[in-house]
Amino acid sequence: MVNLAYAAINPVDRYVALGRVAPDSPLPRTLGSEAVGTVDGRPVLVCGHQLGRQRDGLWATAAVVPRGAVSDLPAGVDLRQAAAIGVVGVTAWTVVTRLAGVTAADRVLVLGASGGVGSTAISLVRSIGAQVWGQTEDSKKRAWISARGASQVVVTDSEHLVEEVRALRPTVVLDPLGGQFTAGAITALEPFGRLIIFGTSAGLRGEISIQELYRKELTVLTYSGLIEPPERFAAGVAGALGALADGRLRISVDSVMPLAEVNEALARQANREVLGKLVLDLS
């Protein structure tokens, strides 16, 4: 049994509540796919193993979980940041290192840069030494994204994306938005560039130029944590925790809210009123 302290809120938790993810799973069921707490006094991360989807989750004061879902936390890590490692941390680590293979020679455009994954990815790309720009549609978020490490922030919709990022000449685009942003990313990328898609918050469908895609010899890769094999997920957790511990990766926590205010937290997330991550205090 794990005594739980903090849990992160993720879009997938709301999708489960709405019946859009794991609709055939047993009911009633506790939500929450990742948290931190203690086992016999030692700090641990708990995530994976279909927690909050196929089995009861972690929005509780304590939980009985599979042994493989528990990882020891490195000394000195911030528990509130660590609570978001299983989704935001692993996703950022995976898309930047394993899929995009970002090096110091790259020029990286992060779409949706005020989100949990986007802002975390910026910190990781910056630590690698690559040039990184962030995109947002909200001018009020420009300074916050810049403070996360982006050398430039562009405020633009999908229609004007290409012209706004032309000066960057991106070799890598990290895309959690989908919709017509994906088409813009293909146009903006340099030949032999890499496009990594891991979300569709701006739209499930978009029209792209197949000719532009193949004539540039672009690489398009995708990531979904929902189907990640256990061994790859475990490697992602280890990589992200190590990067958090040594400062290469930073997870920005917008607010820590009591568990009793979870409905308000979910509404803030749905309305895009969050910079970085929301965390629940489970004490």
C-alpha cells in the first residue's frame, strides 16, 4: 500500500470521466493515473499499469497498486513536480530524446508551449543546447513561456504559423495540437526535419500536403502513452526522473489544489486556464 501525498491532473483523467477513454472499465472507479507518496517512509512515484483507467486510480489518501507501478524517487526532487512525471515528464522525455533525437544543432519549435508537456519539453530542449521557440495563441502567456527557457515566443494561430516561425527554420516540431497546426508544421519544417505528434487539442482532423511531406523527406513520428509497452514506459520514467533530479527537466506547477476542489481543477483544465500543471493535495 502507498500513502499518497500529491497527484497530477491530466486530460486523460477528464476523458475517462466523460467516458471517452476506457468506457468499458468497471464502475464505480477512482480516477487519477499518477501520484507521489511513501512506502515504509521512503518517497515513491506511482504511475502506469492502467491506474485510473482499467483499475482504481490515485485520487485518494492511500492506494493498493501493483509493485511494478512504484518507483523510488531520487533524493531532493520536488514532490509536486514529481507527481507529474508519469504523463508530462515521460511524454516530454520521450518526444524530445527517443523520438526526435534532439541535439544541440537542432532548431526546435514547440507548439502549445504553455501546456504541461510543452513547457516541460522547452526546459529539456534548452538543457540539450538546441535553439527552442514556443508557440501560443494567447499573448498573455508570452512572458511565462519565455521564462521557461524559450528564446522566442510566437503568438499565432494555425493560419499564420508558417510566416511567424519562418526565421527559425525549424528542424524539429513538437506538436500536441493537431488540426491545421500539423499542416503548418509540415510547411514550416526544413527538409529532412522531424515532426512529432502527440496530441490533438486543436482538432482531430486536418488537411496536409502529401507532396510537401515526401518532397522534403520529412520524418513523422507519433507518441501515445496509453499504449506504450511497459518496458519502454519504465525506461521513460527512469529517464525523466533522472533529468528532473539533475535539473535538465523542469515541470512547472500552476497550482496545488485540495482534492475537494477536483471538479474546479478539471474545469480549469478544460477551459485552458492552466499554465503548466495542476496538482492535487491528497493529504
